Amino acid sequence: MTGSLLNVLRTEKPILSAPMAGAAGPELVAAVCNAGGYGVIPLWGRSKEQVSSGIDGLRELTDRNFAVNLNLSFAYQEQLEMCIDKAVHGVSLFWGMDPSAIKQAKAGGLIVLVSVGNAQETRTAADAGADVIVAQGWEAGGHVWGQVSTMALIPAVVDAVGIPVVAAGGIADGRGMAAAMMLGASGVWIGTRFLASSEATIHEVYRARILQASETDTQWAHDLYDVGWPDAPHRALFNTTSKAWVDAGCSAPGKRPMENEQIGQRPSGDPIVRYQSYTPLPQTVGDVEAMSLWSGQGVSLVREIMPAADIVDEVYQDAKRHLQMGVSVLR
Ligand SMILES: Cc1cc2nc3c(=O)[nH]c(=O)nc-3n(C[C@H](O)[C@H](O)[C@H](O)COP(=O)(O)O)c2cc1C
């Protein structure tokens, strides 16, 4: 069904850059689109004017198709209406299942990508008219919706519906892409690997940790970085904050070590407190190591900073090679 995915997204390569709030700005998304992939820009949590200017800004960098990522657990109605008014190609909906949002986006003429964590949600999304399913495995970095690992999730989701499924979580190179395609995915949605693209807008301390971390260096937690976004499980690199929290027996919010301590400032000057859900930007100041350094388990495959276009090309060519090799492996 890869052909069908490429037709729906009107793109050349079935590689999507994951929306990563704070980290995946217009430069990264445009670079992926211009390299023949499909970029997804997070514009949730913004005013409708900011959504409008975010779309315009991205359109100045690419004339290719892209999608806008919206978060269903925050107010999204105005942003969705703006996406429809601006006739963006696609909208990506995550952190919730709302058939009415899917139907509204479809009625507005958008291609709708829906993130899921199991087969039941997949059927609900497909029944509401979703065009593409994004199945996010538990290995994923950032906020993690489901609890099933990519290896088990993808075939279950693929078997549940007849629309293209894009695999997310732990895919960081051509081997991962080839494996996902063998499981029935039509394409891949890559996050952590693009944190090491030249275009990602993250702090150098965060980037350095990504380049050194191994597959055992991440922590999944339900309510570690919950300030600003409670009840939302996530995966991030071990750091001084998470180590102190684990040593304290993974204590509940309100009873954690150094709770409410200010550990830095956003570029705007606003304070960042320990346990805040926040992606450190290049201009963030303070104890960056102690902030939420989102990362997936595939981080051990991320060893070099490269232009996003080169990442798209390398992953695509390597996946092709591995899929061709696979034919002879079992002879
Ligand atoms: C820094 C970071 C920020 C993220 N922010 C978002 C977001 O705003 N919206 C979203 O749908 N997913 C977000 N995610 C999850 C990704 O879209 C994707 O599912 C995940 O990165 C895939 O797993 P991988 O990191 O192993 O490639 C984020 C992930 C990371 C690493």
C-alpha cells in the first residue's frame, strides 16, 4: 500500500518527519518536504494567527505538501478551522480520538493523519474517514500515546484496516524502515533521528546527549514531566531530574525531589521549572541537562548531525537495499 500512501500524500518517498514541538520548525519540515519526504509541523498550542503565519512561513520555504499537527487534548477548534481556511494539504491529529474532528477536517478538504496506539482506535479513526494511520510504538520519544511496541503494533494495526499505515517509534535508519515495511507499514514517521539534523531547533546540551546516549538511556514515565501537560506518558533521556525522581521511589507529583524549583528560562524570559514538559531550544538558559530531553529508544542509532535531506536520502536508499537483500536471506 506504499503506492497508495504516496498518492494520498502526493510525495515521492514514504518518509515522514515526526512533528516535534519545539524541535521541528519550518526549516526542518521544509527540508524534508524538499527532499521528497512529507513533513509535519506542530502548530498546536498556538493562537489561530500564529497557525496562519506558521503555515505562510513554511510555504515560503517549500511548495511541497505538508501537514499541520494538532493536539486533541488542548483546544484545537480554531487551529483546525485555520488549517481548513488556509487549505493546507494535511492535518495530523494526536493525543486523543475524536471522530468529529476527523470528519470536520475531511469535510474541510484536508488529508487526515490520525495517531493511534492500538487496533481498536485504528478502526474508529478509519470509520470516521481518516486517510492515513500513524501507529506509534512504545519505543517512541516525546509523548507516547500507547503501550504496545512497534514490532507488535504495526501488524495488528495493518490487519485492522484497509488504509495506509505509517510506523512510528524506534525507526532511525534504513534497517528500521525496511523492518517496518515488512510488517506491513506503507511508510515511516521518524522523530529522534531528526533531532540530530542540522535544522532541528534544540539546545546544544540536548543535542550532545542525543549523540552519546544508548538504547538503555531513556525513561518512560507517566507523570515525570507533567508540568504544563499532566496525565500524558512520555519518554525522555535519563538525567539528574529523572535519577533523583527514581531514587525517591518515583514519587507522585507534589512529592517529588526539588519540586517547583526554577531550573531555567525560556528565550522569552519565562521561567522553566523542574518537571516541566518543555523542549530546550538553542536560546534556552539554565540547567538544560535537567530538563525534559525527549528521546526514543532508537537513540543509539543517532550518532551524527546531518542535513535533514541527507537523512531522508540515506534512510530511503538503505531501506531499499535491505528490502532487496531480504529476498535472498532465507534461501
Ligand atoms: C522532541 C520530541 C517532541 C515531540 N513532539 C510531538 C508533537 O508535538 N506532536 C506529536 O504528534 N508527536 C510528538 N512527538 C512524538 C513524535 O511525533 C513521534 O511519534 C516519535 O518521535 C517517534 O518515535 P522516535 O522518536 O523513536 O522516532 C515528539 C517526539 C519528540 C522526540
